[in-house]
Amino acid sequence: MQNCQKNYIARGAEEIMQEIRQIRSRVSTLEALLKEKKGVRAFTNFLKEDKSDVLLRCWINILQFEHGSNDDQAKMLTNDDEEEKEELQGTSSNGNNGQLLDSDILDKTTKPTVLQQAQMIFDEFISEKSKNQIWQCKKFVDNISENQKEKLLDDIQTGLSKHQNDDISLRAVYSQLSKQLYQQLKDRFEHEFKKSDMFFQLQKKLDAKDRFFPLSPVRKIVPFPENSNLVLVVTNPDMTHKEIKLSNKKSIATIGRDCANTVVLDDPHVSRSHARIKYNSTEAHFTDLGSHHGSLLNGAKVLQEKLQDKDRLKIGGCEIVFEVRPKVGFMSSFFGRK
């Protein structure tokens, strides 16, 4: 019962930190991701794996159409940086398809009409003659009935056939399509992309710049080998060393300036109760206990993280190396063998 409770606490702490990561992340939602060029590129590349990136490009174009060129998202997505634009647009085997906006429209100093923008979206993504159409994405088509598809095509074509800017009817039909695209993309974002290595790498790049609330990157750490000893190798500011073997009979090792701690660090930059390590035979979790000067893990600020062999903790002027060593039998130890 006690072991189950300890494991629950450890998992709970890790889950809480992951939730904090998601809340603080600059790409925690699909809407937030649109504000980050790197986020849009990463999500586009993720969707390319099953050729559904066309849904994202179509949706972005509709957002620009709905909100106009003064919208923050439109400004971000139509910047003058050619390298950024090229990565966002993507290309297909049939040529330079899937552009965010038609280059002729972008080069004009006058704002394109509603009809021009609507026609471009239709020709590029919706028309059944298009080489880059959203109907090629099976996952999207499976969620739309044939009747809905036909009605959508008819409504857009009817609006485009008028020789005037019919804002109300065109915006209404594109808004309907936008909602369908958004729901599909949101599901992919929440249930697939956020669980991928691509998202973790993106989150790592963006959150590494956050100086006010350090969030260490998600690391894939394997369980410790059976029959292992957990050892802390402490190096003090005066370069003296000591090794502390974590007891198998306990599950928590405390670190701080107070002499009651498992690891006592005589340093003015170390808090009395600075940090702790919760551990068992397969894993160990480091937690900074709200210390004044903080802690570093492998050179990066850390609040809570699962440890692996050879991790280096910097606390005050002291360094602690976490080591996972194989247990040595009595006879091997006696003869100097491992």
C-alpha cells in the first residue's frame, strides 16, 4: 500500500509539471500555435505525413479572408521573409502548389477584393479541378457527407458567379467551412501532434527562451537496470569530493544547508531545505523545494525532473552527479572485480 502511494505521488508530480508545461507553452493551443512561425511550420510538416497539410493551408487562407490583411495572424503569415514564407507554404510534386496567398495578390498595393480572395481559395483548395484540394484528405472527407460537400460547392460557386462583392453570402459559406476545418485540425493537434516528438522539440526551442519560469524539456528516460545502486557524487566549492549512496530502505533524499538533510551542502547560496530526490529501484525524481537561488540540471534551470545516469545538478557552488551503478557482489568486491 505504501509503495503504491509513493508511486502515485511521483506520477502525480510528473503529470502536474507536464500540465504546467502545456499551460506555459507558447504553442499549448492551436490558436496560440498560429502566432508562432516555427509552430505553424512544425504542425504543417507533421500533417504532411498523411498529406493533410492542405487542410491547414486552406484554413489559414480562410482566416485571412475572414479577418482581412490587418489581422495579426495574416501579418505573421504574409511576412516578407522569403525563407519563412517558403517553409510555411510548402510545395507538392505537381509544382508550387499550396501557397498561402497568390503572389500576384501579395504584390499589389491595393487590397484585393472579397471576390478575388474567395476565388483564389476556391481555385486552390476547393474546386474539384484543383491539384491541391482538401477533398484529397480522406480523414476530412470521412467527416463530411456527400450532400454537405455538394451544397458547399454550389454555395461558393453561386457567390463567385455574381459580378459584385457579396460579402455576406461568401463570408458565411467560408465561415462554415472554416469551422469544419478547425475541428478537424484541433483534434489532430490535441490528440496526435501534442504527443509527437516534433511537438516536444518545438516546445523545447520556444520554452528555452523563458527566463521567468524554467521548464525543462521532456526527456525519454528508461527505467534503471535491476540490482542498481544510486549514488550522489558531490563536489564542493573547495573541490573536495564525497559520495553518498542512497539507502534502499528509504525513498527520499533531501538536499540543503541544514545538517538534518541527507546531503548537507555548506554553501551560503544553498537554502536550508533546498531540494529533494524521490527514488525507488527503477526511477528517481528531483524537485526544487522553492529555493531562493534555484537549481540547474545539466546547465538548465529546473523545478522538477526525472533523473538519469550522469545527470549533473548545480546547487549553489556545489555540483552533484547522479550515478546509477551496478551492484557489486561480495566476492567480486573482495577481488577487485565488477
